[in-house]
Amino acid sequence: MQLLLKPNDIPRLTSLSGNIDIDKIAPHVFTAQLNDVRRILGTNLYNKILSDYEADTLADEYLTIYNDYVLMMLAYYSAYYFIGMGPYKIVNNGIVKMTVEGGTSIDMKEADILANKYKGMAGTYEIGLNDYLSTISIPEYTQEDKKNVKLKIWY
């Protein structure tokens, strides 16, 4: 599946380092894209934006939705997931916490605070997107989607 982010988007939009191996963060982008972005957009609008993104044909309201909301939500939700799970690696003989060279690891409480800040930032864009979607008419976002908008915001 195509990810709706370019490799440099997360370090450009968050405090996550550009030195993070893309293979380590990609699963968290995938999770955020399927669990959060698809939930927020609804399946039809999500599929339309994904298809247009893959074809490099995003335009009009779809381009606005992507640039002004999806990109930011996906970066922030991805950071949220990565911060919570990134330091851990599951290997054959158990779960290990990776350590840093030249720095000090923060404790889980501090990591949770940072992760939740990103979750809150994503939520701000989610609310903004829902407001925007209620002002436009596009075939992939139906009246039923608009009625259920409050159900989608779960935080």
C-alpha cells in the first residue's frame, strides 16, 4: 500500500530526527494512515485521496484536504505511534529497549507526554478537517459521513 507521506515529511513536520531509518517509522505511518486518516475521511474519500496521490493528480478540494489536513494529521499521528513504540524491538528472545549513543533516554512518562502532544496536535487538524468538510460538497463525503462526524472524534 502507498503511504501518503514522503520520507522527509515526518522530520520536516515533527521533532523526529531525519536520521530515523524509514523502515523503523513506516509501520507507524501505515498504522496512522489506516487507523486514523481512513477513519476520519471515511473509506470513499480516503480511497479517492489515496488514488489521486498515487497518480499525482490531487486537485481542487482534494488537494486542499491533503495539504491542509491529511498531511499534518498523518505526520502527527505517526509521531504519536512511533514515540510510544519506536524505542522497543521485538526479537527472538524477548523485547528489548533500544538505547541511544551520546544522549539520555527519557522515561516512559516523559515519552507519553510527548506522544500525547502529537496526538492532540493531530486532533486539532482532525477537528479543522471536519469543519472544512461540512462546508464543501464532494461525492466521496456523503451526508451520512457528515452526520457521523462527532462519532469519529474519539479523544
